[in-house]
Amino acid sequence: MNIFRLLGDMCHLVAIIILFLKIWRSKSCAGISGKSQVLFALVFTTRYLDLFTSFISVYNTVMKVVFLVLAYATVYLIYLRFRSTYNSESDSFRVEFLLVPVAGLSFLENYAFAPLEILWTFSIYLESVAILPQLFMITKTGEAESITTHYLFFLGLYRALYLANWVWRYHTEGFFDQIAVVSGVVQTIFYCDFFYLYFTKVLRGSGKMTLP
Amino acid sequence: DGPASGKDEL
């Protein structure tokens, strides 16, 4: 464990909690892409199957359970509890255009042709594109509530910190996970446009983000 | 042990 990965995990946790609390307290999921949240729940499900097969640390196990519970709880809020506030017409990204290539690639490019390994690889590839329905929804509606932009900021920051973690681990322990690193770079690149808008618009106190 | 079980990151 190093400070970059710990900070990254904390940013990830903060992002997920920000979103959950926003929906829970406002009793509304307006402007939130349910599709992205389903994809994140799928990412955690396919990545954390080793919860039952290998114990790494208390921290690792606790965080995996917390991420899984919050991810499914958020999906529940969107599609069941507050479904009347869900903007399904704005959440129109064709997720099959993500799932099919990601599933295909995870069979072609992986470390081992074993079920757990392919599912882990699928989760890594899927996570790099899972936010696209949400970003697409924001470009479609042309705006995002400031709390949603804070959620996206921490979500984008978490994988950027993981990139620093991989640089650190490469130099200190020679660790290099090519699939995770390449996907992490792609994932973070998708946030660059958002980061620019976030720093120039939201942090200038303009409240909600309105796209040009 | 393949890389799968060595997954120590979240």
C-alpha cells in the first residue's frame, strides 16, 4: 500500500458516497445516468469475486464489500426507490456498444484464460468506459448540478491517483500491471474534458456546470 | 498462483 493508492481509494469512496447521499437526501436522481451506475455495479461484481477465494487484508475485504453495497444501493435508488425522477430519455447511451467490445477484448487480451482472470480483465476494461453514459448525458442535457460534478471530480481523481500508484510501485517494487495501467490511462483521459470544465466553471463558483 | 489471485488492488 502507498499514499497514492490510499488517497485514490479514499477519493473513490468519497465519490460513491457523494452520489449516494445526493440521491438519498434530494430523493431524486435527476441528471444521473442509471446506466453508468449499473455498469459500475457490474465492474465491482466481476472484479470482487475473489472476495470468496483469496483473503488479501481486512482493508481490502472491507472496501470491496462497501463498494459493492453502495453500488447496488445506488442502482436500487435510481431504478426502484426514486425511479419516477430518473431521466431515462436523457440516459440514452447504447451500453451494448461498450459491453460487446469490452467482453470481446477481455477474451482476447488477458493474463490467463481462466474464468476469474477473464472476469477481472472484463471489469478493468469496463471500468475505463463505464462513466461514458454519464458524460454523454451531461453533454445531452447541457448541464450538471454542482454536486454531480464533485462526484465526477473525485471519481476521475481516483484513477489518476492510481496511475501515480502504478508509477510508484514500478519504481519501488518493479510491479507493472499492463492491462490495469493502459485501461487506467484511457479512463483518466475520458475525464480530461470534464476536468477542464470543472476547474474553469464549477470552481469559479458558477454553481452548476453549463456546457458551451 | 496466476496473476488473478495476486490482485491486491481494489
